[in-house]
Amino acid sequence: MSAPARIALLLRALDQGGAQIAMQRLAAALHSLGHTVVVVTLFEGGETHALLPQGVQTHVLGVPRALLALPALLRFIGAWRPDVMISALSHTNIVAVAARLLGWPRFRLIVTEHAPIRLLVESIGGPSYRALPFLLRRLYPFADAVVGVSDGIADELRAMVPAARRVRRIYNPVFHAEIAALAGHQVAWPWNGGTAEMPVVLAAGRLAAEKDFATLLRAFARLRARMPARLMIIGEGPERAALQALAASLGIADDVHLPGFVGNPFPYMRAAAVVVVTSRFEGFGNVLVEAMACGTPVVTTDAPTGPREVTEDGRWAALVPVGDDAAIADAIASAIQAPPPREDLHRRASFFGAQEAGAAYASLIAEVRGQQRAARNTGRLHVALYLGDMSGGGAERMSLMLVEEFTRHGQRVDLLLHRARGENLKSVPAHVNLRAFNTRHTSHDLLPLARYLRRAQPDILIAGLNHNNIVAGMAVPLARGRTRLIMVQHNALSREVQQPDWRYRILPLAYRLVAPFTQAIVAVSTGVADDMARLTGITRGRFSVIHNPVIDPGFAARAAGPAAHRWLDSPGPALFITAGRLTAQKDHATLLEAFAIYRRTRPGRLIILGSGEMLEATRQRAADLGLADDVDFPGFQPNPLPFYRYASAFLLSSRYEGFANVVVEALGCGLPVIATDCPYGPAEILQNGRYGVLVPVGDPAAMACAMATDLRAAFPQQMLRARAATFSSAAAGEAYLGLMHQVLEK
């Protein structure tokens, strides 16, 4: 861990807001890691002092509003001299940035956003909120890091403040070991002498318009017409009187209780039949995690931006449309009648742990403090990337994007190749130091690579692809230098070892042997990480999941470029596109059979972009199926994106994938995708069918059926492009840079 820091957490107050509670738990987590922590609030008061452990100090600035806090905050900075300040919520963050620019001594600043800015502005309005996008765009670049508590918020921040130095997603610290003990306390229900004789529906949150408890009351009235139940809404706020009046008008006042703020809500969550969230928007959704930690079923609106992430697209809770009281009532009834296993919900909640969030913030704090050895000594990192060659595969294109991102951040980059060949070789930037070993076999790179490491002493070596990883894992200890190794796994190892070549079958053992000399292992998808950990026996905690960078700043321009093909010049039948190497893994045979089935009932055309050892076999298979006139093979295209403008759908028929860059590229062009639900990338990218159609592996009939549907109507272009934007080169570059600093810190 880095040297202990003096950390100030700047909040509005110690009150019941989700952001405030999350930041107080963060204070406790950072304190437990040995840092000196003070929680600074604008004004006195609040109900949540008990969340702060002994040893965490508090300081009150004594001002009623954030915009008046700057003088008092500057006085505090001069007296307490923090190393790092972490602030929460937009208006408080603005004051913190101003203090960062004006204050002395200098400190590092991390600002955190807990709600989607656009929706917050639309919901609340008022001059101070309408000005937020303008102010954040101009002030956040002066912060050392910007944190969004969900992927949705982090993506919005990257788009809104492209000049921000670091944008991270760190989930709120919600799950903690004390929940089980707190949930075991006695419940004092207000009905029938303190016992609940019928199911209790529970909600918790500030009684404010954005929580939309009015819709919950209408849903509860529908539920009460079908079954006996009671409703408790824990929290306080300006909507109390309106909610009480609505409950009376609906005839449910006797069965609705609003107890105000409750210091320990967990016994009520544990005893309730279901916990309901009806928010119009959420930054994260702490209540969802707290309820699942208590093993209680959850019903939630599919509100931007947190609930879908927390519930993993509805896997762990019922997702219903915002404002739909009928759907909410149905979902509550279903949860009461058929609740999921408590242990499953508890296990999901543990994913959002206080320790994990504390560790993520501690790593970010170390990064912004500049304690990494290389950054401190040279002002930039020396990074080497080691690959087989620069052929047209996804790993090679990903590496080129990382090269661009690293150099954009001021890092020195070397590109090491087994052989100087491949379609992407001419795309290597001139400012990158390119070295090719040009040996006969990858294993022969061992000594040249070790000599390079001994002489050049790069801070980080990033190796990609199986055998390059193994060679790098042997070369680093052989060089006996300071270089730290990060291995990247692009494909499912369990499928790679099924190849007849013995050099693939020994990969699990080889990975186990070189693991002690590896500082980090990156998997391009969660499935690849799980698969490799299971097969090699390497602890799953050593893996980091960093999705491939696909959408870079030049993506839109490339997509708008020209595409030369005879079928694109004039309107014709439906056109389908696929792109990728022609190998057994991609299973083009199933793709052709699906197209043949489709062609029995309607006209269509298929373009297969790419090259590979199975090109002639695939061409012959198309002829055997009578498709020669309607299937074309233009070969490898350095820029396939313009073809997608003319297609009805992108097809992926792979038997397995590590990630599937081509799927993201298609989404980035607004093109609907039909992909096999293969291990492990497509389902993760398409979020189990939310952003595209998934069909079984090797099932041409299912693919043909999907091809016959109107996918453009089901998957709007704007939605697909927004999903693709989450796999940006900027996000991947930041993730790799953060990981590099983390391994250097160790």
C-alpha cells in the first residue's frame, strides 16, 4: 500500500442522502487502511454520525450552502494541510475545484458524482442546476480525478468533460460486515402491537420528487386490491405531506406508515417481504444493495443509471418501467409469492463491498499523489507492448489503440514483435519505437526479449496472446531488471487448449509456472477471466477485467468513409455483413447454412470481410449451398466500418470469443447485431440480449430466424451507439494506466 495520506472528505452534511452515507463509509474504509481522515461538512446536523468510526475526525465549515463555502474551506486547507481531498456532489465539487486552484498548500483533488447530471438538471431546474454542465465542463479538468459511482455516470462524465484527466467508475461502498449483525435487531412494526401479520412492502429514501414514492403509493393501492399487505417508507423530505394526502385519497392510509429517518433500517429490510425502489433516476442505488445484503427480494424501476448495473440487467431483481404503477404492483406480488434464495441475493450484494471501494480509492489516491516510482523519477512511464505480429486481428488493433492512448498521456512506448508482418504493420505510428525479433518460433524470442529488457529497462511490459505471454513470463526474471509484467488474455483458454498442437495443451501448466513473475493479468471479459482462473488455478483475485478499446476519436470519421463494392451502389435486397479472420473458431459454415435457410423464403446478400486459412473452404461451401451469386468475399479491409452503413444486420457465428471487437464496431455504427451466445464476449457486450440478438452456437435455424426480423425497429441506432461508446479507447487507456501505476506502487 502507498504511504498513509491526510485525506479530507468534503460533504454537504452528515445526513441520510445516499451520497453522504456512501462517502462516510468510504471514510471508514480509508481509515481502516491507515490513512488519516477528516470529514468536512458545510453545516452542523444530520442523522448519520454513527457511521463514522472512532478516529475519523469531523470539521464543520459553518455555511448554509456550498457556493458560500470557499473562504471557510480555504482556511481549513491552510490549517489542516490535506494531501488529498475527495468531494461529493456537483455544487460541492465546484467549490472544491476552486479551492484546489486558489488554496495553499497544494493538494490533490478527486471529485465524485453520484447522479446523472443531465437528468438531475432536468428534474430540479433552477439557475444553479442549469449552469452545471457549463461549469463542470470548464472546472473538472482541473481536478486530478473524476469518479462516477456507476458506469452510466462515468460514461456521461467522459462525454461531458472530455478534457478531464482521469475518469473512473468506482461503485459505492455499501456492503459491509456489520450488516448481518445490524439486521438481527428487533423489529418494532407500528401495526398490531409491533408485529407484522401480513407481508410488508418496504421503501427507503429521501421523500423527494425524484424518488417518485407517489407511484409507489398507487402501485400499493393496486396491490391491496388483490392481497393484504402493508407499506412502510423510511425517510424524510419535502414530499411528506403530499404523500400522506395521496395515501388518504387512495384509501390506504391505515396500511401506510412513514416513520421518518431510521438510524438502523436493516432489521426492517430483513423482515420485509420485498423492498421497492421507484426512482425516476438513480446514480447507483444503495438501497438495492442493502436490501439484497439482507436477503430480501427487490423490485426496482429501470431508472438511469444505477439499478440495471446493480441488478445485472434484472438477474437479481425485477426491473420495471419508470412510473408504471401497474407493472410495479405485479412485480411486488410476484416477489412476495416466489422470492429468490436469500443466499443468492446476499452473494450479489457482497460485490459492492466497502473494502473493495476503499481499495479502489486508495489506489486512485496513490496514483494522483504521484507516488509511482517511474512517474516520480522520469515524469512518464516507459511501456513496451509485446505481440506476435501486426495481423488484422482484434488483439493487434486493440494494441494500436493502446499505443495511441499511452502516447497521448505522455508515455514512452516501444512495440515489440515476434515478426514484422501483418496488415496493421503500416498503421504503427512513426513516433513508436518498433522492434521485431524475426525469429523462427515464438519460443526463440526468449533471449532477444530478455536482452531488450536488460538494456532498455522499461517500467512495464504488456504481453498479449498465449505464447507471447509465456515467453514474456520467462524473459522478465531472466533479465533480472526492474520491469513489471502485465499479461493480457484475449480468448477463452479452455477453447485454446482443445487445439491439436501440444503447445496449446500445455498452456495451463505454463501459465501456472510463470504466474509468480507476473504482476497483473488482464482478461478482456469477465468470462475469459473466470475461465482462465478455473483452468490454471491462478487466484481469480489476480485478474483485472479491462474491455478492449474499440471506439476511438477517429471512429466516426472512419465510419463515414467510402466503401467500394458493387452491391452498395444501388438499392437491393437485405444485406448482411460479417468481418473477421476465416478460421474454424469463427464457424462460417454455420453462418452460410443460416443464410441458405434465410434465402429459401426471401432474397438477400452476404458480404464476408476478412482473410485466413479457411477462405477457400468457405468459398467452396457457399458454392455447394448454391449461394455463390449472393455471397461475396472482398478480403481483409483496413476499414470495414463504411460497409456497415448499407447492412441490415451484422452477423457473428463464432464458436468462442474472448471479447468480439467486431460486435462493438457494428454497434458503434448503429448496426443491429445477431451473434452466437458463445463463450465469452458477445453476451457481455450485448448485455444478454438488451443490445442485440443472441442465438445458440451452431444453430443456423435460430440465426436465420433472427435475420428475418426487423432489427432496426427493435434496436434504435442511438441506443446501439451509446452502448458502443462504453468500450472507448479513452476508458481502456485510463484503466491500463491505472493498473500500471498500481503494479508499480506494489
